[in-house]
Amino acid sequence: MNGLTSSTPSPSVIRLMVSGFLLMMVQSALLLMSPALDRNSGMLIWVLTPLAFSAFVAALIGIPEPPEQHWRHRHGR
């Protein structure tokens, strides 16, 4: 999978990027709606922030895809 820094990023990278930003927006909206930050809100923030950050990093770097015929091997030929 080509990352965002390549000239032709793959569609899965773009989906990863959008989902990461959506997670960050959900987190921000929850923070804005809460009058005070309690323990449950803090736990949600600590869970969503690393997920969003890792999706962003994976989209920038690009996850390698397996070769097309990786499952097909010729035995003894």
C-alpha cells in the first residue's frame, strides 16, 4: 500500500486517514459537549487518541501489501 507521501496513494490509505480524522473529531465533539471532564470521559480520550494517531501514522507510512500470488506455490516442479 502506498502511503500519503507517495505520488499515487492507495484508496485504503485514504480511508485510513479519513477514519483517523473522524476519530479525532468525535473525541473533540465529546470534549466540547461535556461540562466537566470526569473519569469516563478521560478514559475515552485515552482510548481514542492513540487509535487516531496510529491510523494517521499508518496512513503516512503505508502498510505493505502481500504479493498477488503469495498463496500459490509450485511444489516439486
